[in-house]
Amino acid sequence: MTSFLAATAVAVSKDDVSDFLEALPAFLPPDQASQQLLPDLLETLRAITALAEP
């Protein structure tokens, strides 16, 4: 599962990181508490992506 997520994250980041990152908050519930989780989510995605890097 981790390998799949890492490969998917790398594929997304290669396509267009800025569009992905811009859209990401829309996938979280709109309340303030959920939106405050965005930095943690981004950190987790970066960590998963790093797993796939050589």
C-alpha cells in the first residue's frame, strides 16, 4: 500500500504540483479545524513521496 501511495504521489507531483496543492483544501471539510490539518496532510504527502525517491 505504501508503495502504491508513494508512486501515486510522485506521479501527481510530476504532473503539476501547484494545481494539486491549490485544490487540496477543497477535499477537506470546510470547517476551521479540518482546514488547520492541511499542513500535517502536506507533510504526510511529502513523506510518502520521499519514499519513492531514489
